[in-house]
Amino acid sequence: MNLQAVYHQPKSNYCYAYNDKIIHIRIRAAQGDLSKVVLIYGDKFAWNKHREISMKYACSEGLFDYFSIEIPLMQRLAYYFKVTSGSEVFYYTQWGIVSRFDEKQTHFYWFVYPYIHKNCIHNVPDWVKDSVFYEIFPDRFRNGNQGNDPENVEAWGGKCYFDSFFGGDLDGIIEKIAYLKDLGVNAIYMTPIFKSLSNHKYDTIDYFTIDPHFGDLRTLKKLVSICHENGIRVILDGVFNHCSSQAVQFKHVLEQGSASPYCKWFYLNGFPVTTMPPNYKTFSTVSEMPKLNTENKEVRDYLLSAVRYWTEQTDIDGWRLDVADELDPKFLRELRENVKQCKEDAYILGEVWQNASPWLMGDQLDAVMNYRFTMACLNYFALDNVNAKEFTQLINKIQMDYTQQSNEVMFNLLDSHDTSRFLTQCGGNIRKLLLAVTFQLTYTGAPCIYYGTETGMEGGEDPDCRRTFIWDKSLWNMEVYQYVRKLIHIRRDYIALRQGTFIWIENDDNVIAYERKLPNQIIIAIINNDEEKKEVKINIGKNTFTDLITKKKYDFAGKSDSAIIVPGFSAILLLG
């Protein structure tokens, strides 16, 4: 037995309350090493009534296997594991692996999940599980009011530069809500809309003012109201890690130096404050974006008042937090508390590109922009850097790093305003894009379509990935549009694709297959990421299945296993 590989940690993604009735417990071991894992658990003050239950194999992510179990929530939970590998049997306790221990000293050995308070349970907004998001970069989506255009606005459809303005605004989004509803999306995420000198608005000047080139409070209220009337939720982008060097507070520091009351709002390295080069902390190395000191109570209070203002005034449904991993944890906790007080089911989404588990334990974020999912899809579908088995292991790693409730509302994206367009990464191969979209829209979590993906838009790194949306349908790739629209509606029509269990059933020969299942509904997805057709044999029972994409029927009655021919670069969604 590979003893060094066995791992567990209470009050983490390895042991957590899923809700007020259920606890999830996981344990890790070397791949293929353990033949059986038994959980011994009970109330630490009533250990004489402890129980034993065999844990289930959950998945593998290359070097490691994971076993998991769901048990009824109990207060003062105590537990340890009995692990078996062939003829070897050990106990895994808070002291690690032991071959035996005196039962009279069990209380020294067990893991403990102390009293579970309700506010320690990570309750995520249920509506997100049923959502398909659509990301909008306002300046590039639609110009609905030419009267508020910036000076020197570029012609729509022109080449994008870092300082280009095209005149897109909130009125333009309002004009196209019917389009979004028909496409099937039921939630939108807008990149920042507050006052700023840039086209991207990630350098906020005033947190209490909509950028005049986008609209005003009335326009935003109208947008949110019409979205809600059409069953579409709205989340805004909050840039609280840094602001613009043109913000009143920072300009006062530049003018007054150490006499300014805003000195402690920023991370200054002496006086006078200089901008070239900056002698203060910034976002990345951008001198125009001084980093805000969210450890400072005055800063936190100012930003939280803005969060409450927009949440209450406009009835938005949540916030996406830029550079969330650099914000002070106390600020994140206070933000969560303030937002949830304004709107209990608000969605709090963070930008964290790496493993975000420390932020996803219920006291800070609900989910993150899942760029690890993006990376896995890029490497499998677009770049052919990993095979089917390796892809499933990457996805399994993500699942095991996070709690189940976070996975259920994870913001799964293929591309965004910060990445090259996925179709461009595919070398323009729309078959590969459509396979990735199929996985995205049939996987656990909340998928997000970056504006224009559905029409076949391409683009390289920023700023090329932020091209204007072309509304002339004759320039759309209609095969992409019709397929993406169909898949969005299939996801919305079948609850198993949104809330069903996710289980891999095939990951060989460049074919992946998985099951989404509820007690009264089962859908099996088969994706062939190869140019050659594949014969896939899957034991799916003696039933008739219908492909939700083509409506073709498959009759497997009386067959012990089922062979399905899947054409090259195509997918099948079997409804049983």
C-alpha cells in the first residue's frame, strides 16, 4: 500500500456540509491502490453508537483515486477510515496511517468535524444551476444610443486597438434582449459599466456612477427590469482590487501627499507619489490602476456602500469580482454578508484562475470563472494536447478540488474578454468548437457563452478577442449559430443536464461518454473528438433511446451491450 498517498482533511473539500441534512466525505489514495475503504463514524459524545459504511469509488485524476460517501448530517461528527489494499489493512486517522490503536484511545485518533452552524454551510443560489450565462462586453455588443457615443468613435466592425471605442451601450443591450431570449440564455454577465476613461472600464473612476457613454441609473434599471420580465438574470462586474488613477481619492493623494486623508486607501511606498514609475502597488504593473487597500476599513465601507447601492437600487442578481484572489478576505466576507442581506439568492462569482478552493467554503465566493475548465477543454478539443483519458482526469481533478455545491454553480467558460476566442484556438475548425460547446452545455455547472461564440466569431489575444458583434446575419456562421442555439434549448428542456449526477462511462480511443441522471430522467452524451468514425459499446440497458440532436432513435431492446457508430467530430445525446 502506498501509505504516503492517502490524504484527508476535515472542514475542507474532503469533508463538508452539503446542506443542512447531508455531509460529504472524501478520501484520496494512490491510483489503483485501495480495494476497499470503510468509514467509521459517529457522534463523539455517543461513540458507542458509531457506524460503519463502505465508501464508493468516485473517480481518478492520474496519480490518485478518490473515494466518497454521503452521510446524514450530525453534530459533533467524529470519524476515521479503514483502508484495505489486497491483504493489507490499516486505519487512517488524524495521526495518519496506523496498523492498530487502543479503542480506549479512539478519541485521540479520530477526525472531528465540530458543531456545524447553519451559517457555516455553503448555500448556493439554486437559480444558477438552471442558468446559461452570456458574457457581454458593452462597448462591443450593440450601439443603441449614438447620442452618448465617445469622441472619435470607430466605425462598427473596425479593427480593435487597446484604445478603440465603438459606442456600444446599455441601450444596445436592451434592444437585443429578445435576441438573447430566443437564443435561450437566461442570465447575462456584463463587464464593468461604471465611470471610466477606458473602453473596458476596469479602471473605475466613480463607483456610484454609470459611465455616461453607456447610460445612467435609469438605463440600468430599465435593462434589469426588462431582463427580469423575460426570465433573464443580470450580474455586474465589481472592480474592487484597484481603481483608476483618475479617481478622486487617488488624485487627492497625488496633490496633497502625506496630508491627504486617503493615503491609507492605497499601498504607497513614500512621498511624493510618482506615477512614472509608480512608487505604489498597482494592478499588475499598470500605473493607471493603483491597488486599493481593502484591508482598510474606510475603503471597505466605501466599496460596500457601492455594492449595496447598486444591488438595492437596480435589483441585480449578483456580482462578478475582478481579481478576487487579491482582495482582503475580511472584505470578501463582509461583501458576501452585505450582498446576501440585500438579496438572499444573489450569486457571488470571483475571478480566480487557479485552484480556488480556499475561497469556496461558504464564507466568500459561490463560484469562480472556471478557467481550469477552459484549460482542459482547450487542450483536449482545440489543441489535441491531451487524450480522452487525460481530459477526464483534468475534469475529475477540478471536481475533487471543490465542494459539490460549488461545482453545481461553477461558471464554466470556453473563452472570455481575457482570452483568445476558442474558435481561433481551434484553428477555425468549427467541428472542434461545437464538440467543446456540447461538453460545456451538458456538463455540471453554469455554462457561459462569450458574446459572438454562437455566430462563429474569432479573435486572438486582447484586444482582438473584443471585436464588435456583427448583427448582419449574412456574415454569421449559421451552422454554429443553429447548433449552439439548439444545445442551449436542449439543456434548458431537460433537467438532468442541469441537475443530474455526472458519471463518466467511457474515455478511450478519443471518445468520451458520460451520464447525466435523475430518478426519472437519464441522458447519455457521447463525444467523438476524432476525424474518424468510432464504434462505441456502452451498456445502457434494454431501452429505446432518442438522440436529442438529430432525433434519431436507437432500439437496444434485448441486447446486453449496445454498439453505436459515432461519426468523426460529432456528438450524440441519448435520452432514455
